Amino acid sequence: MTNPHKTWRVIKSEPDRGRQLVARYVLLLTIIPTVCGFLGVILFDSRFSFGDRFLFSLLSSLLKMAIFVGSVFVLGLLVNTMAPSFDTQRSDNDSFKLVAYMSTPVWVAGFVTLVPRLTALAALAGFGYAIYLFYIGAQELMETPPKKALKFSIASVVSWFVLTLITAWMAVQITGLMFTPALILNGIAQTPLQ
């Protein structure tokens, strides 16, 4: 992450298959925001009783982890499909390598989700640096012309950001709906009758 030009050249020569990286590397790194987000809700969210908070956090964290890995896989397909629009050779393997490794700062920024109020800031910082890594990586791995690399990186990472944001929000809403009856019943039970 500190010397992306050199790192991308090393990655290009690695024998790893891109799709396998999504299954191994990305899955491993998504444990960071998953566990930290889980603990953040457990420690700082007072909307639920501890038992409900634990179950809500566990379920929403696991759903978000699946979304994180799935969104990187979808982005790999999208990048490969969009490549010709940016004068870039299509390469399934290189597109998956690119998205797997450029997603690293997003997952590392997941440490900040221990404090839920800082999650949005951490996500923006992670996705911002991912644009830069994609910009360098697209030129090194997929031989994107420098004139097209910035547009390619912005289009790809912003698409990934929107996809991840919408699907993660939906996961939280679905999980929240599962716990709404408990919140209503707890609220009614604690409210004195008038």
C-alpha cells in the first residue's frame, strides 16, 4: 500500500488466479470490518437489550461479510466487461487480481468500525485510496492507457461503493425488521399504561 507501482509489478508476476484471490484474500480481509463492526454494535449500540444486540450484530455482520465478498466478485466481472470502453484489454484473471488487491484499504479501514459513528469516514477514506490503487493497478496489470486510467478507476470504484452501500444498507434494514417486534414489545412493556 505504500509503494503501489512496485507492488503492482510484483502482483502481475504472481501465479495466483484472480478469482481464487477473491475467495482467499478478500474473504480473509473482510473479517476485519465484520468483527470490528460486530464489536462496535455490541459495545456502543444501546437500542437493544444485550441479547438482541448480540443477535442483531451477528446476523447483520455475517450478511455484510457475504455482501463484501460478493461485491468484489461482481466488481471483477464489471471491470472486465468495462475494460474495452477504456482502451484496456479484457482479462478475467487481471481484472479479479486488480479488484481483489485494490480493495485492501477498504477492509483495513474496517478497524474504525469499532466506533460506529466513524464508519462512514473510514469507508470514504478506504474507497478514496482504493481509487488511487485502482488507477495505478489498471495501468500496471491491465495496461490501461494513462489518459483513461483515472476515468476507469473512478467509474469502477464508485460503482463498487454504490453497490456495497446499497446492499449493506439493505442487509441492515432486513436484519432490523427481524428485530423490530422485539423493540416494539420491549417498548410497550416498559411504557406505563395511561
